[in-house]
Amino acid sequence: MADIRKSDATSEAPAVLRPAAALAAELRAVAARVGGGCRYHEGARDALRWLLTAGPGPLTGRRTDRPLTLRAVVAELAAAETQLYGPQAADRDYAAGLEHAVMWAVSATPATPSTALPRPATRRTW
């Protein structure tokens, strides 16, 4: 029986994203909503731009190349979760927008970030 801990095949596999044309259209829609003091759409914009072009991750800063790996996408989601729910959480609106855009891009939610109403990020008190 193979030891799955020795295999990085899954994490190094390319992330399965919506078509590039859909990502680009959503990027344009989100970019049109940036401003007004809410950083939610800035986070969504930066996530979509990163998903399309690679480069440094918006929250991790880790350099990524195309195609993006599942590991890189999960690392950005984990960084967003840390900002959303960590004890020293900062810039929750930005992290929420980034998280929503990535979840939409990987087809985990049907709601586009451009049409979603930013919800106030909650803080765990336990």
C-alpha cells in the first residue's frame, strides 16, 4: 500500500478553475465596483487578477507560475481564513472578497463576487 504522505501529486496538480473568459469578465465587473471605502471588491479583484496571471499571491506573497497549483490556491484560502478569523485579524473585508472570488473561481459557490453583497466579517469570540 502506498504511503500518501510521500506523494505531492494532488497538491501539485493544476487547480481546476472556471474558464479564463469567465474569470476575465468577472474581473472587469469587480474592478468596476472597487472604491467607496470597502476593501471587499479590492480583495476579489486581486484574487481574480492572480488567478488569471499568477505571480505573487495576494495574501501570501508567494510567487506562483501558470498553471496555478491546488497547493497555491489552498494557501491563499488559508491566508484569507487567518485574516478573517485569526486573533490578530486585520483587513477582514479584503480577505472576505479574496476568499469569495477564489471559491467562485473553483466553482465552490455559484454567486459571483461582483453581485454578492459584502457581509461584515465576524470575529470568533471563543
